[in-house]
Amino acid sequence: MRTNSKIINFEVFSKENDSLENTTKKKLKNSILEASKQGYTSILGLMLVDGFLYKNNNTWNQLYNDILDYANSLQIEVKIVTGQSYNNKVKCTKIPFNFNLHTVYNSYKDTTVCNYSNTNKFLFLGGVPDRPNRIGLLYELYKRNLLQYAEWSFFTPWTLEQKTNSLQYFSSTKDYYDFIKFAERKIDNVYEESKTYGTEKNPVATEWTNNSSWIDPAVYANTGLSIISEGHPGDNNNNSKFLTEKTYRVFVQGHPFLFAGNVQMFEYIKDLGFKTFENYLPYPEYATVKDESKRLKLLVDNLEYILHNRVNFSKDVEYNKIHFFNLAKENARILKTLNASSAELNHYFNKTGFGHLL
């Protein structure tokens, strides 16, 4: 019998010709059976990309419990290493591992990162456009004439649903098209690849997924503040005990930030021990106001104050950078506790993105 654990990726992204649930069950049971034939009695199941992200995940809880029952029938113990939230009813040991922080660390650990620069320019990196904290917020900045101080990226809506959702923020179709023509902008060609991720039936590895955390440090060096458009502010199905590279990257790159996400995600940043800068602002409550439109309006009011008053955030910025690398050390400690071969650990964890998991 093998004395170490076999690592199996428990997240399946390909639907093939069946439902995602059935494809997942078939693939994982086959992988577990193969591990049993190879003499393994324990498995580390990886759920690093999405983890147990959603509250209403009874279907997935049952799916993975069925898979665990199958492993138990083969006398194999399973532990799941989850990169995002682990509040669920899956009946096995869960090992929390901050995968998004880890990929940011992997991307920048050998790179000279930025020191804080107190300029009156800010950075706003977009993503899926049709959200209140994406096109809605960018349009508000445009109307307030604040984009003159900005570097930003914005993807033009590429589906009919995105266009329909985006139109709600404009008084006329003409205003929408005028803004789209003005606002479309990219930071680099690699980040441009991110816009269609998740819209394909079978996501595939790209240059972006293989280094999903990377933005050239020069982009941060030329700006002094980030607006973080994290997740979907109105998504109540999200358990919010997670952050993406959009947030972790600012800690490494020496940026203070204004947070454009839901209240629970903002509170989670504080739970992790990071400074969140609200005490420097005229509207310190901005990120915890429940009403989404009011929350984003107060964010813009705070931004305008910062741009015109050149607030010095250097002390808290430096604290966040040190704290980030301390959390990265905790991730490294967790990796050392995983009883798997060094070759498998290197393959699954010492990467700069998640393309190898697709």
C-alpha cells in the first residue's frame, strides 16, 4: 500500500455530452478506482478554483458525498483541499488553502514590486462588464469627470444578455454607445483573454489562465490607488468568504484601495487582518452601506476627496504588504502538511495561475 496520498483534481470544468454533475461523478469515480488499483488508501481532492463557493449548493454537496461514499467503499479516505469557502455539508475533512492569494504570490515572488506612490491617478481594472460595480461605476466616474485621473480597462459587452443588463445604467441607447466607444480600453493583450473565461462550454488553458494574477507592476507604479471591482455586489448566493486576485494584487503592488464589492467581502478583508483605509475618508462607512447604489455613490465621493487632497496611505500600505507575505508563509506551512509526492505538489501548487486545473 502507498504511504502517501494521491492528489486528484475534484473540480471538473468540461460538460462533454452530459451534465456537469454526471461528468464530474463519472470522472472522479474512475480516478478514485485507478488510485485504488495503484495501492493508495488516501486521496487529497483539490477544489482550488471555485471551492465551495455558493450557499445554495445542495446538489453539489450530495454529488461529492456520493463520490466520498464510493471512495469509502474502496477503503480510501478522502480529504478535500479547498481554495475558497468550506462551509458546506460534504462529509469529510476540509483543508482550507488560500489558493487565490497563493497564485498572486507565485506570480510576484521573484519580481520587484512597487513601492507606494502618492499620486492623484487611480487604477480601475474591469472584468465582466454588465455589473453595477463595473459599467455602472465606470459610467458614474465618467459623468463626474474623474476618468481624467484614471488608468482603466473595460471590456465591451460581447453577449446580448450583457448588453441588455448594461443598458439599464443609461438614459438612452445613444448614451450607451457613446460611452462604450469612449470607455473600451485594455491594459495588455493577456488580460484581454480573461473576458471570455466561463462563457465557453469547455474552458481551456490560455496565457491568461496560466498566469491569471499577473499585471505588469508598471501599471501600479504609474498610479497611486486602486478601485477594486470584486465579484458581483448583488449576488446573495455567494458566501463571500473569498477574495480574488483583484484584491490580493493590490497588497503586493503597494496600493491603497476603495472597495467596490459586497459588504461581506469587505468585512472578510478585515477578518484576514488587512487594513482597509476607511479611517482616512470623509465617508468611512461607504463599504458597509447595504444599499448598493448608495454604497457605490459614497465610493465615488471618497475617490473625489482623495484625488483632491492627496491623502498619504503609506503606513497602512506597507502593513498590508508585510501581512500578505506572512499569509503566504501560512499557505507554505499548509503545503508542508499535505502527505503527497513532491512532484504532485509542485505540479498542482507551484503555478502562477489555474490553467493546469482546467
